[in-house]
Amino acid sequence: MIGGLPKTASRLAIIAATGIFMGGFALTPANAADLGGDCCADLEERVAELEATTARKGNNKVSLTVSGQVNRMITFWDDGQDDDIYIVDNNNSSTRLRFSGSAKINSTLEAGFKIEFDPEIDSSQRADADSGKSSLTIDMRIQDVWLKGSFGKVSLGKGDTASNGSSEVDLSGTSVAQYSGGHTDWSSAFEWIGSVPGITHGDTYNQFDGLSRRSRIRYDSPTLGGFTASTSFGQNDGRDDFWDVALRYAGEFGSIRVAAAIAYENDEDSTGLVDPETETVNGSISVMHVPTGLNVTFAAGERDFADAVEDGQFYYVKVGIKQKWFASGATAIAVSYYKGEDINTDADFINDETETWSVAVVHNIDAAAMEIYAAWDHAEYEEPGESFEDFDIFGVGARIKF
């Protein structure tokens, strides 16, 4: 009996607190008759009802972490013909919600999962001059289970392919506002205003960043000397295979911090009228002098389009500085340049070029896990014998993580 008193007392406290909070159950002076003659039985029944309707983790074996971020910004754009202001979700690093967890199988083996989706309202990637902002879109980014041990890590489900992110290694601290693929994330659906209609920024801008996130099986080796090797395999909707391999490095040499990646991808997708099989080699490297925060980032890649006359290629360079000039957190400033050639795979477009100049500032507010940022992109598109207007877009926004 004595051992049961604390449990009963705690349940009484739960019921009282719940009743006061909900406004639908209040404790007032009462005798046993008021509660039907068996107060403890009624209390036990009420607690059982509350427990049945309470959200919980599911079991005590697998940990559960809920995390994510919200990223909103205002964009001011000018396509050479029209200009406007939009309030959008910044697709450079979209608003997202994540559930993840893991469990120890034994002293050397661990299993886990991750589910991540992005509920974007008015995505910057889908906004264009004609239709304005897009409606709610929900993308299941990751739905993955994994097993990790001394052998490395095996992942199964929809998630990052081995090559995803291989063009995006960046130590500058400005990726939320500017990175090698940032321009298309802000303006992919906009059309170039010029002598040929219907050409979007997404048609002419690409940093060949691997095979993105797909349903695949992936293997990551243990990290050795700062190096990690990865490979993944899967099938497209047309039952054609895709596969890739990647090598990543992260390390420090005294005051110099280095991160890099290189990848090869083969994508045999023949679901269209022609075979758009592609082979891609790409990579990126970022170097920072830690005491000063000075940094430089470089990315490049080449893609062989099976049905295109020319191979597409790009390069990207960024220089920046990151320092804690303010007590609230570090500030990062960077300028970058992108050039792409033969990105547009339309057979009528050969030797086309896209150039983008960008400036970005990101300030961290550590106490709120928040970044406030501003960035400007100036983009130009050229095609021999044709003319197109330049495009400018300026964005200011905030991302907060939880």
C-alpha cells in the first residue's frame, strides 16, 4: 500500500492540472458519495482515458527527435520588362519538418530512421512574373531507415543519393542566401525576356549537383583520415537504373579548415521520346582561414547529355569572410560568380551561356538559432543570334531552426 501512494498522488495531480488547464474538469470539495462511492476507481478510469488520448513517442526503445526550420523572405525582382515584390518561402533552404530517431542494437550496431518534408507556401522556386506566388506545396524530402556499425552505414528509402550535395560544399556561412545553386532556387520559374519566348531560368541554370534525393539504397564507408566514400543505386519511374559514387573530405591543417567532395553519376532515364541518359562529373571545395574567417569556395562540373550536341558545364567561385563582430553571433559576407555553358538541352540552342554575380550578407542570432540575411543576384543569358534582358533579384529574410 505504501508503495502505491506516490503513484496515486501523482495521478491526482495530473488530473487536477489537466482539468484546470482544459476548463472542462475542476476539483471541488466532494465526498465519496459525490464520486459514485468509489473515488479511486473513478480516478483510475479518468486517468486511463487521459492516457489513451495523449500523444507519445510510441515506445521506449527508439529515440524520437522533432526538428526543422521556417525560412521566409521578401524578394524584389526586375526581369527587364516587369518588376514586383513577392513574399515567399526561400527554396535555398526551404521550410521543413523532420522526425528522426535511433536505437542501439548492441555495443557496435545502431539502427535509425528519418522522415522529412517541406510544407512550402509560395515557394521562391515556383514563383514567376505571370502567376505570381504559388500555393501550398508539400514535398516528402526524406523517408529513410538506416543501419550503422563498424562497417559503415547503409540507408534504404528516399533520401540523399551519394552524389547529392557534391557541388555545394561551402564553409562561407552564406548558403541560406547564396550558394552554387542558389539562383535557380530563387527564380527557376521566371522566363527570360527576349527574342525567344518560353525559356526559363531553370532551363539555363544548373550546377549539376548529383542525383538529388531519390528512392535508393546507399552505402557510406567509415571515415578514414577525413575521407568518406559513398555509393547509391536505384531505379527511375521508367525502370531504368541510376547509380553514383562520391568521395568527401573534411579536415584541418593548423589554422586552415578544408571541406571537399567529388562525384560521378550515371542516370539512365528513358521515359521520354528520346533517351536523355546523362553522365556527370562534378565537385566542390571550400577553404577557410579560421582565425580571420577569410574563405574561398570553388565548384565545377560537366554533364554529358546523350542527345545534346554539346556537353553542359559550369563553374562557380565565391570569396567571403565570417567574423563575430557583434555579440549576438557571427556575420558572414560573400561575393560569388557563376558561369554555365550549354545548359539548355534544346537542340536549337548551342553555345548558350548564363552568368550570375551575387552578393550576400548573413547575420546569426545565436540565442534564437536564427539567421537574418540579404542577397542580390544579377543574371545574364546569351544565345548566339538572340537577345535577352538581364535579370535582377534582391531578397531579405530570416531562417529560424528548432
